[in-house]
Amino acid sequence: MIVLITPTGARRNQFNLCRRWMLNQTYSGEVLWIIVDDGMPQTTESVNADFRKDWLVAKIYPKPQWMPGQNTQGRNMLAGINYVRNNYSKDQIEAIFIIEDDDYYKPIYLAEMVKRMGNYNAIGETRTIYYNVVWRRFITNANTMHSSLFQTAFSYDAIIDMVASLKDKFIDAKFWKLVRNKYLFSAGNLSIGIKGLPGRAGIGAGHQKDYGMLPDNNLIHLTNLIGKEDAKIYGEYNRNSNGNNGQLRRPLFVKKHL
């Protein structure tokens, strides 16, 4: 079994897109999807127990509920991890994924990641692409020593390192410093970091218009990355956006354009 942990809340648009990308996954093995929703009203009702064949769905509703200005990502991830530790043994879990609700996952994402997991404690894709759908701008980051959280999978043994990283603002950077027996790779952008969607603001780099990105006004680059139909979905947000949806003005990665 593989486990997906999605911390979310007050992000209906993002979560419904996440549902779509998970519904499209080609991976055929058993999946446990743990959805941690700390918003009010809850916005995860579009995924229920019969979501997909061989997919189990577990929902957790942490208290207190999220309030504007708070960052509850670490708390919510811990709730998902504890669910795994309390209900499953090491030999039942092949890999644990952090599936962030606002990012794009190609249909082959889970299958290709599982194929690479082997006996590693952590795997992840490098040179993360961020794409801001509000401003239609993108950047290829120069991260080669660690992977973004949304592109990371880890073993049961690496839970201890992930838990030790959860109090850090940048969980992914901390985790990749701690974990041993890891594999970082490039596989043609199995997932894309999507920035600027409406709703509860993200804390990652790339949400700001002034983050050093390249323009993609006609969605040509995004279409090349994810295909015409999926790019069209994100194209709707450019016309309807009223402004900036970010909080962080300090980039996480050293910037490098391609």
C-alpha cells in the first residue's frame, strides 16, 4: 500500500483540482488517501469512501480550526502521519507521499514515483518548476540537493525525519537535510508547483508577481508541460483573478531560468 497525505482547508478550488489529478492517476495498486481538513466550512466533501477502486479514504478534522494568518501545515501533516503510525505497520507501507492540494500531478506521477522508490528512505524530483496561474509566469528552480515537499515520497523508516522537520517553516528543506539513503532525480517534471490559485494563501515562493519568473501569456509553456486540456483549466484563473494570493517575498530556492 502507498499512502497519500493531503493537508488542506478553506481551499475548495485547489482541493477539487487535486481530486481531479488523483482521479486521473494510472497507478493500479492499493492507496490510502489521508485528507486533513482544518477549515470551516469543510471543503473536501467531493472525495468520499467510493472515490476509486482500491483507494481507501480517511479524513481528519484537526482542532482548533485554521484561522487567517496561521500556518497549520506542520500540525496537519503530523495528524496524517500519526494516523499511519497508529493504524499500520512498516511492512504494510511501501511509500508515503505528500500530495499538496494546489499543485499539478501528471497521471503517471504515482506510478513513476513508486517505480523509483526501491529501498530508499526518500525520493524526489529536482529542478522544480513553479507556475503562477494568475500572472502566467514560470520559473525552473535550481534545487538539485533537495526536492519540494509536493514532489517527495518517503519510507516508514523516514517518518522520524519528517516529524523532526514539521516545526520548520520550510519543511522540505529541513527534511532533505536530515534524511539519509535518498534518491534525487529528474524525470521530465512529473509534477508542477502551481501558484496563485484563489482561496487560503500559500506560503511558498512563486505566489508573488515580483518573484523572478518568465512570462507565458499564451499558456504555451504550460501547455507543453501538462497538455492542452489541463492547461486550459488553469487558464481560467488569469481572467478571474483580482490580485496577488501569496505571503512570502523571500524565494526558497536560488533562482535559475531555463
